[in-house]
Amino acid sequence: MFTAPPVLMRRLAPLLLLTAATAMCTGPTASASGVGAPTPPTSPAQSTVQESLDRFVAEHGTPGIQAAVLRDGELLALAAAGSDGNGGAMTTATPMRVESLSKSFTALAVLQLVEAGKLDLDEPVVDQLPELTLDDTRATAITLRELLYHTSGMTDPTAPSLYEEHVRTLEDAVERLEPATLATDPGTAAAYHNPNYHVAGRLVEVVSGQPFSQYLDQQVLDPLGMADTSSVPTAGARVPEMAAGHLLAWGRPFAATGPDYFTEGSGGVVSTAADMARWIAMQQSGGTAMDGTRVVTPESVAAMHTPGEHTDDYGFGWYRAESAEGPPVRISHSGAGAGFGAYQGIFVDSGYAVVVLINSGAGLTSPDPGVVAQNLLHDVDPVIPPLTSGADRGRTDWILTGVALVTVGLGVVALARARHWARRRSGRSGVLTVLRMLPWLLPAAVFAGLPALQVWATGRTAPYELLFHVSPVAVVWLGLYAATGIAVVALRAARLYAVGRAPAR
């Protein structure tokens, strides 16, 4: 899937949401703990989190959820609820895609090599990766720091399609960038762009002499004890016991895989709440694992969490900012794909940290993992303010369904009256007649231009298949409306032609 900045659905929403998005739906409930997970102490926090997750599954359409809550690097609660989508209960050891949370793993791998003196954040990337050849001479000045900050100047609109099926390795992903140009000079503006982290991941491979996934296993995951975590190359890749992804429509989950495209380095990590608890504990402990193993220095952890200049509050694979609704400040990243959603957040003032993984993806009517995460912390400690939960989200799809029935119904009426319409227009101004038919082609123009409109509105590319996962009801409605409009214009034109050829009486 595509991977996304803090919440991808907020970037896709302008094109598909024509009415307020709200949701409250029902789903199966179950809860279980993972095997081999770090064991939280029996505490009110553990009970509160479990009750919150059970309630979440009962009130929302997502089939399953996992969560971990920590404070100052210590695990307070670890819980799961609902279904894995494969007929089993969700557990805290059920693997799920963490989507763009993967960027923080890539950043840590890069900083390990910086600490080892094998990479330099401020040297041109082409010095160690000459295969990076863009169709823009300014690209020779791009530094590793700018890649990690998303200030390289590379953007979705100025790059080739990110969804080409032939790209299956980091080397392929870098080669794909050859026709790309830069939207801005390197280091002068931020633009969230997944290939920045493809290039960073390829640098890890070249410098370490290992495939990226192997390096991550040996140098990051194994030292942290993250035995159920791995990096896969594409959005369609699966690992054993992995949960099934879903999209939501009318408040109900439907199994969904989404488009298959290259994600390693930017969104290819598959993990569990139990493993992600170890990851967050290391972040809160200045780079040391739960068993005391040092994975990276405190200085590198601080660098990851600190935004740079022109970065839109982005550090190295982490944001540092308030939520859209205000304080407190958190160091966080979210991920959204066609079938999965994820969030990791460290609330710096309170010491709390939280991970939430769900097996429903980015969508206008899907729960926002970041909102769920902060509300989960609020349940544990009311000092943490809650966020707007977006209750009754499923109502949006029912509203859009009603709009679809009305608009398509109007089209059917227009089709039935095409002969009458043609007789009334016969002999009148041809220009005015064409202008009268043009509104029926507007839905087709909008539908045909959805991907281009997506880029214009958000700066992010998304093919039809991905837009369908964001709002299946809206996309189907626009498609039906477009087809109906084309049929009306075609039949009216045919009727006008027939009336014009008919002998005068």
C-alpha cells in the first residue's frame, strides 16, 4: 500500500468525501495475549487497556486490534481484541503490516552505519550510490540527511509511478527514479515521498554488503528481541500467521489486499504489538533494548526525534508535533495501507508511549489509529486529553449510497426521456444543445481525472485501486454516475441524429 504520512486518509479525503465522515459499526470480539511477548505486570492499566480494546471492536468496523502501553520504557499493558480475519482470535503476536512506521526502522539502520563511520549524513548520496541518477542535475547534491527529512526535492508528482509491478528490489526502486526530476532544490522544502526511504534502504544494502531485510534482522530486530518482526519487499507479501487486511464499507469489514507494489524501506515492516513494545521501549531508553543491549546511541535516538529545518516537524522517520486538535506534544508516526493501519507515539511530557495496530486500512470511514491510541492513553490516565473519535462513521457510506441512488435515478429518467428531449431540441441552436448536454459529462471527467486530482490536491499519487480502498462507496458512486452520464449523452445524441434524419411530415 501504499504508505503514508501521519494519516493517509486525511490526504486522500478531499477527493472522495462529499459529506461529513462519521462511523459506528459492529464486529466480532475476542481477546488474547501473544506468545513470547514481554509480560506486563498485572495492573489496573492492563485491565483498562483490555477493556478499551474489547469496547473498540464492539463499536467499530475494524475486525481486530492490538495495543501496547508503556511509560518511561516500562511496559504497562499489552492486549488484543477481535479477529485476525482468518478465522482466529487476534493476539499480541499476530503479525500485521505497520506501513509507514517502517521508516523509523530504516532511519535507525542508517544511523547505526553513521555511528560506524560507514555513512555520512551530509555527504552527497551519489558518492556512495552512483546508481542514483535522476533526470535533474541538482540530484547530485542530495544528502542522506535530506532523504531522511523528506527534503531531497523528490516528490510524487515529479517521479515515475510508485505502483509499477516490475519493481521488486531496492535496486529496482532506485533504478525506477532515473526519469524523475526535483520539485525544489535539495534541502529547501519538505515533501513526504516514499522513495526517499527506498534510496536510504538501498544505501544500507550497498554499505553493509547485505540485503536490507537481512541487515535489519541481524542489527536491529534480533538485538531487540523482535522475533516476530520482519521486512518484506512488497505490499502483497505475507508472512506465516499474518492477519488478513480489510476495508470498511457501510460499517462492515470486507477482506481486502489492495494493490501490490514495492514498499521495502518505506513501509515493508510486518510486526506485532508485543514486538513493537520492545521497539518503543528502546526509543524511550536512549537506544538500549529491554535486556540492556545497546542498539544505537542516545544521540542518534535524539536525532531521530528532532525535526530539521524545512521539515514540517519531521525528524528521521518520526514526527514531533501536537495532534491536529492540539497538545500534548508527541513523537510519533502513523501508517496506513489498503488493509492495515498503525500508530506509534511517545508523549514526551507524561512519559507515556503507545502502539496501536489494526487490520483495517486507510479509509474515510475507517478508525484513525492515532486517535484510537491517544484515547486509549486517556482511558489509562485521564490527564491525557481525548481526541474526537469520529463516532457513527458508517453513516457517511449510507449518505453516499443515498446520493448514488438519487443521481443514478435521475440518469435513468433522462435515458427514458431521451426521445422526448431530442424532439424538443431538434432545430434549435447546436451550440446550446451541446452546452445542455455537457453537465452530464462532468461526472465522467471527474472520475477520469481522479488520480490527477489526487496529486493536485494532496501532492500524493494514488491509483484507482487505492482510491477504492479509501472510499469504496464513493468511487463506485462516481463510476456509476460517470457511466450514466455518458449513456445519457450518447442516447440523446443518437436520438437527435434520428430526429434530424426523419422525413418531415
